[in-house]
Amino acid sequence: ESTGTGRFGKWLENLNDWNLSRSRYWGTPLPIWRSEEGEELCIGSVEELYNEIEKSIAAGFMTANPYKEKGFIPGEYTEDNYDKIDLHRPYVDDIILVSESGKPMKREADLIDVWFDSGAMPYAQLHYPFENKDIVDNRSYYPADFIAEGVDQTRGWFFTLHAIATMVFDSVAYKNVISNGLVLDKNGNKMSKRLGNAVDPFGAIEQYGSDPLRWYMITNSSPWDNLKFDIAGVDEVKRKFFGTLYNTYGFFALYANVDHFHYAEAEIAISERPEIDRWILSLLNSLIKEVTEAYEKYEPTRAGRAIQDFVIENLSNWYVRLSRKRYWGGEYSTDKISAYQTLYTCLETVALLAAPIAPFYMEQLFTDLNKVSGHYKSSVHLAQFPTANESLINTQLEERMQLAQQISSMVLGLRRKVQIRVRQPLSKLMIPLLNEDMKHQLEAVKHIILSEVNVKAIEYITDTSGVLIKKIKPNFKTLGPKYGKYMKQISAAIAGMNQNDIFQFEKKGEFQLQFDDETLTLGLEDVEILSEDIPGWLVANEGKVTVALDINITKELKEEG
């Protein structure tokens, strides 16, 4: 908005006449011939110029047609034909034409502003109107869906494209524009050879590869924001995202080759697949929806981050890790085939989704998969983009698995806090329930949580009073913009909340306050809720979820660990 209605809008409001001519030598000559008496002729094509030279020869102003001498054939639009002639200075200045009254005409010495060349790009690249006239006139090719250039082009290319399109077609030249920000150094300073903070892009590509560099730049910040470039971030992307994807494919290929899996078997019905398979496929189709929407809204950063999170957190760290035993030895059962088909589908779909950002790596992944399965015969860039299968999306399943992941992560964090290894069993995990639905969700993934964190039992509590002590404080970053004038009253109200108020706040996800006949609604993002540790227990709080871990290690537990 700051560029569109701001910079561009202000430029249009104060627009001056465009002076098309430039007193230069190199560039596109003005195709205007003028006599001393003021007669003018504007040439519209090489063929017209060719014919006008013939008239000039007949009038005695020229002795020969230089284009005819070089074998140029009017109306033949081939590269070889146009390579025979040069329409630039000084050659075009030697051409003298004849006016309607029989007077000699010489070309205006000036050139066309180079921004006119760039603004005419949509038509010039198609040699319009001499070729490809239909696809421009019927708007099947034009206007462009989007263009991308630096923010400094607001008064340059962004303007000249629209200016010419308006004059010639009474139309815009493009429907969307991505105005790229600047690439700064990691401290936010402009890169400069003098300062020694410039990064050689070719050196970075040589060391890390073009796809990790591109992925880092796209996912680090939106294209229209300035990017604080840190080469360490490229290395991190290469290791965490591309390394994880490579290892996930390597795991799949290793066991698929042992079992001679070629995806030749009939598709295992979704209803016959285990819950972990249904979960990752549900998440995969949700990912397709999110990535498609992000690309269509020209938000590649959101698309890249969603793909990255899916691969690292869900596909590798959760699905493959929890399913790995299914790929090991044993018979080639329906369960094993389901595991192969599910992981193959995820890898192939990720390649299709990520190809616009990482074209080379995803082409290799896609090719390696399809060499065996034969699903696709073409490049990943020629394959149909995935469409989400809504029937496979199960939000309840996604929510409860997310709950399992969140709780497992919180408990493992508590273990690290007191340096208790995961191999050491612990007796109990206590989780306050916000509602009955939460209990049903937890019961469905209870076995996964207990296995992940190596705890014997989970105890659910519905009343935290006397068990957990929580503190609450305002989050001024979110409250300020919303309720600035009520900050003192809100701070006092939050400070006065008792344990039941805090529990109800967490349970409902919001809390209402009344000031001056106005009702203010606070969300969980507007506060920070902290849980105090109780003797023999460690407590963690994250969003609506609270966990308490019994860290007392009995003799029996110690011997077991």
C-alpha cells in the first residue's frame, strides 16, 4: 500500500508531461522525418521505411536503397533477415525521405527515451502488431498477471508500462506487481565494496547451491521487505530444510529398494490405513490448500515457510520417526505398503509444491521418485500443480496430533531443564483439562505422548486450584495498539485476577472487561500466563496448554532407567 497508493499515487497526482526525446547517440532513433518547411512523417515499420526510401530514390534524393542492397526482404520476420540491416545511428541518419510536396526530409536527431523501450516491452517482445496480434488484442496474453522489480522502479518501469498501455489500449499493463525490497547486510546496512560487507552471489551459489540461497531469501522475509542477508542463514537452510528432506528421501529409498517397492500395488484405501498415515495425508492436503492460496496471493514467503515446517516438524520429526519400525524387516504387509505409499505421496507432493522456489533440487527429487514409480513422464515444472482432496482433511485428527506434539515438546523441554534423560522413566504427567473435548482428544493420542516422553501415566485435572499456581501479566505489545487509552485500567484488572479468573480465561480463550460502558475483549495473545513450579514437579505453560511433570525418581524408576 505504501508503494501503490503512496509512492505511485503521489507520482501520478503530480505527473508532468513525458518528454520522449533524448539528445543521445546510442539508443532507439526517433522515427520522425521532417522537412525545413515543417512537413513531418512518422514511420511505423521497417517495411514502410523501405517503401519510403524507394519514393526518395524516384525523387532523386537518394541513389540507392541500403536495405535492398543488403538483401533485406520486407515482411519476412526472421532473425536472419533482420540481421542484414541496422536501424540505429549513424546509418539511419543517412536516409533522406521525400515529403508529399516533394521536399527532402531528414530525421530528427534525437533518440527515444529508453524508458519508452522498457514500457513497450509487452508488445515489442511479441513484435506486435506485425506478429501475434490476436493474443494481444483478445487479452489472452496481455495484461501480465504480475511483474516484479525493485521499489526504485515506481517512477520508471511501473509507470511507463501503464502509461503506454493506457495510451494505446486504454488498459493497465499488469494486474499485480511485486515491488522488491533491498538486500542489506546482516546488520541492516547497505552492502558496499568500500565497507567490505558485500556478498558475492556467485560465491554463495558455488558454496551452498542456488536453491538453498533462493529458499533462504524467499522464506527469510517477504519480497517487498528489505532483507538482512546473513550467509549463516543460507547454511542453516541447507542443513535444516534441504538436509532433512534429503535424509527423509534417503530413508525412504533405502527400505523401498530393499522391498522392491515400485508403487505397483493397488492404492491402499484411506479407511484401511493407520491413524498416523491418515494424519500426515490430512496435513499434506491442508498444506496444498495453504500453499496454493499463498502462491495465488503472491506470498511466496508464506508458502515456503509452510512447506518447510511440514517437512521438518511433521514429516521428518514426527511421521517418519514414529513410523520407522514399519519399514524395517518383516513381511511385505498391507501396513508396510501403506507406509511406503504414504511417504512416497508426501515426498512427491512436496517436490511439486516447492518447485517454484527450489527448481533444481525438486526436479532431482521428483525425477528420482518417478524413475521407479512412473507416475509422471515429464519434468516437475510441466506436471499439474497439486489440488487438495478435501475428503482427506480431518481437522479433529490434525488438532489432536498437534496437541500430542505440543505436549511432548513441552515435557521434553522440562526434562532438559533438570537434565533428566528421556531414557529415564518418570511416573506421572498432570494436564489440566479446559473442556471435555480436550479429554477426548488427549485420550486418542495418550499412547503417543507417553511413549515420546517416557512417562508412566497421565492424570487429568479439571480444577487447578490448590494444585497449580499461575501468574498473569499484560502483553503491552498487543494491548497497546488495541486499547491504548485503557492501559492503566487493563493492567490493574489483570493484576487483580484470581486463579479461577485465569483458569476461565484459558478455558474460554478470551476475557471481557467493562470500562466506561464499553466492553473490551482480551485474547490469550494479550496476556502472558506463567505457571509456578510446585515441590517435586516442573510446570510449563504454552497457549491454552499446561503440563506438570513429576520429577521424583523412585528406586524402582531409577533401576528401570
